[in-house]
Amino acid sequence: MPKVSNEAKINIAQFFRNGIIENNPTFVQLLGMCPTLATSTSLLNALGMGAAATFVLICSNLAISLLRKLIPQKIRIAAYIVIIAGFVTMIDLLMQAFVPALSNSLGLFIPLIVVNCIILARAESFASKNRPLPSALDGLTMGIGFTIALSCVAAVREILGSGTLLGFELFGGTAPLSIFALPAGGFLVLGFFIALVQFLKSRKGGTK
């Protein structure tokens, strides 16, 4: 088997560190707020939305990178949206066929991935300027970062707002703080996580 160089390992590690921690699309870049707040009422919904967005990120980044030299500069955003829409249609139909309950639960937010600012931002800032493999890796790591952020918010909201986790009752069917199942609770939990990440980043920067 071919050996992977230390340089390649460092680059891959940097991609993951960037997408999950340093430039997390939700907690650091503050992108994708709409699906984060709307689909984080349960952990299952969050995982489903995260998986769908990750699929679209990987595929659209790869396709845009492959076509970057063929897409005219003046119509690049329109071209990106057409490419992204194709992959969103694929994942939407797949979810309707294989996980219809989850598809119904997420509803309109799956088709709205087409205009998700995380995907458009990665297409414009990274995939259109880099080779296919790094672009696909960027889509994967940003998708994982988005899924982790979405899942953290959803887990707290489901536990406190509904008294369940992945549908399993934790407090005998009662909800400790039902406000967390409401939009106001979503803002509170998201704000807490953003503040926590910024605090940890500032402490890390201060110790260097």
C-alpha cells in the first residue's frame, strides 16, 4: 500500500480542525442559522439535516471544482445554484424513498439546502479556487462541523424541552423546561454554544 506522507497527514488534520473547531460554520462563521434553529428540536432531525447537508457539500464542492475552469465568471453563482440544486434533488428523493418519516419531519428545509449559505460560501470561497480532492475534503469537514453543531444544539433542546433523547423518555414523560422546545429556547441554546466556543478560542489564543 502507498504510504501517506507526514505533510499529507498534517493537511488532512488541518482540514478537520478547521471545519470542526477553528472555522465551524455554525458556531464560528455563524452560517446556516435558519436550519440550525428550525431543525434542532430533536437530535434525529439534526442528524438527518446534517447528513443531507454534508452529502450536498461534498458532491457540490467536487463538481464545482471539476468545472471551475469551464464556468464563466459572470454566471458562476447561478451555475453553482444549478449544480447544488441537482444534488439537493437527489438527496431529497432518496430521503423520501428510504426514510419518509424523517423526510416529512424536515419538510421544506431539505429543498432549502439549495440556498444554504454554508454550501454557497464553500463553493465560492474554496471549491471554485481549489482542486477536486481538497474541495471534497473541505465539504466533508465543513459538513461534519455543521452536523456536530446542529446535534449539540438539538440534544440540549430535546432533553430540556421534551424530556427525551432520540425519542427515549428521560424524565418519565415530563419536560423539565418546555421553553427550549420553542424558538426562543433555540436562540438561547445556540447563543450559549456560540459564547462557549468564543470563550474557549479566546483562552486558547491567550495561552499562546
